[in-house]
Amino acid sequence: MHQGKMDSRFGKKSTAREVLRGVDLKGKFAVITGATAGIGKATARALAEAGATVVIAGRNLQALDGARAELSAISAQQSVHAFALDLMSIASIDAFAGQVLGLGRPVDILINNAAITGQLVRNEQGIESQLMTNFIGHAVLSSRLARALVRAQGSRVVSLSSFGHHYSPVVFEDLNFDRRPYSAWDGYGQSKTACVLLAVKLSRALGDNGVEAFAAHPGAIMTELGRDMSQEDVELAQQRGSSPSPDDWKTPEGGAATSVWAATEPLLAGRAPLYLEDCGVAPLLDEPNYCRGVMKYALDPDNADRLWSATERLIQQSLPL
């Protein structure tokens, strides 16, 4: 998979608002998961300020109501929809997708933003929570919304990944940690590799129908994501050089910059799938540095197809695109 270089007007210190300055998204319809806090809420706010109608999704209903009120106050003309979504539950994903489709709009922008990390938890089907929330739930949602993405005739999907994908490829022999020992970084790393492969799969399957998908690493942001990491997990990150320097930290608005850049930048047209970071195209790596760049295994089309099939077997249903 060729990443290639690209001149970008933006960089590591850009904010979502700066990226969208002068961009008119009136008439556009955007769906953002995990939009009640952090990067997701900053992404939704920037898109709404630029004129898009937004659908925000989250698990916590109180937080969802608060985020909707906050976004609705941006502009009286803006339409802000807020629907509950628990990515650990396929029934919840189906209900959410039904509500989105019920609005009768083509989906111009889908930002698969929500993510978790932490210790071993499984859903009712026995699926490991990081894989389910970060990747499988978004794969199911992308499948459910695929026709609406095609109807937009030029839509973008942004799949939030992370440098954490350096910690593990997808382990096809034991995707669900049924036999191998579990660690938070192994689970997170595998799930974030899978998020890159989601962009690859969607671009290959839907690209001829005008859907382009990009993977994005938002950078180091102080969010709630790491709250369930153990001290051992934190020490491992420090040993491998994953701990950000003071200059590396971004605000949620800075973290959202690459997401909105991926969703709107004209220079990216026809270039999907790419792995983006700091509002630019990341370098392709053979060896992990646990910090920046994208591993080749995360952009491998064969891995993307294999993962899709493995996911369909794991959840025991097909995911048409």
C-alpha cells in the first residue's frame, strides 16, 4: 500500500476550527460516534460550526443530552440529532443505524471516533471489548450505513486509529483472546490495527461508488481513554517510547483537526485509503517505533479482507458492503 507524501497547509499544532475555516458544509450530513466528550465532541462542534447537520452518538444519555444542547447553541439554524449508541451491542448499533437512516439523508461524512481501552471485558456474545467497541461495532455500523454513504455520491469515512496499532497486528489465530494471555496494549493495538484495515476494506469495497475511507491518528490528547490502564500498562508505554513529550500533547480541538481534515480536504480526493496524522500523510514503516507512522500490516488489503471474513464469523452474521 503506497502512502506517498502530500503538501498540507496544516500540521501538528492545527485545530479543527482552523482546518475548517472558510469551508462551507451547509447541506452536508455527518455522523460521529463517541461525540459526548473529548475529540469526538470537538469534531462534531467544528463540523456544526462549518454548517453541517450532525448526528452525535454516545452511551451515556445524560452526556449525550448535554452535548446536544451545547452543539445546538452554536447556531439556531443547525440541526443536531443525538441518538444512543452502545458499540458493545449489535442490537444497539442496529437501532442507532435505523434512527440515522430514518432521517432520510445520504451520509456525507461518517467518523468512527469512539474508542475504549483497558482490562479484559467481554460483551454478551463473549467478544473482547476493545475489538468490539473500537473495530467490530464500527464495522457493523459502516455496513448498515453503506447504502446511505453511496447515495451521497462522494462521501468520506474516517476511522480513528492510533500509534497504538504498533503494539500488535491483528492476530488471526486468536482474534478474541480465547487462548492467548490478555494485555491491554495487545488488545488495544490489535483493535487499532483493525481500525486502519476498516478504512482499507471500505475504500476497496465502496470506492467505485464514491466512498473514500481514511484512517486517522489524532495525536496525544488527555482524554478519558486511558483511565482503565494499569500501572504496568503505563510503564510498558514508557519503556517503548510511547509517552508523549510536553510538546506532543494536543487539546481535543487539536486532536480533532486530523479527523476533520480527513473528512473534508480536497487534496485527499482519490487517494484513499491512507493513514493520516498531524493533518498529513504518515510515513510507512517496517518496524514499530510506538510513536508515529503506520505499519505496513495495517494497510495490507489481504489482511483487510481476511479480517472482514473473520469478523462475520465471530458475530455470526454477514456484513454486506
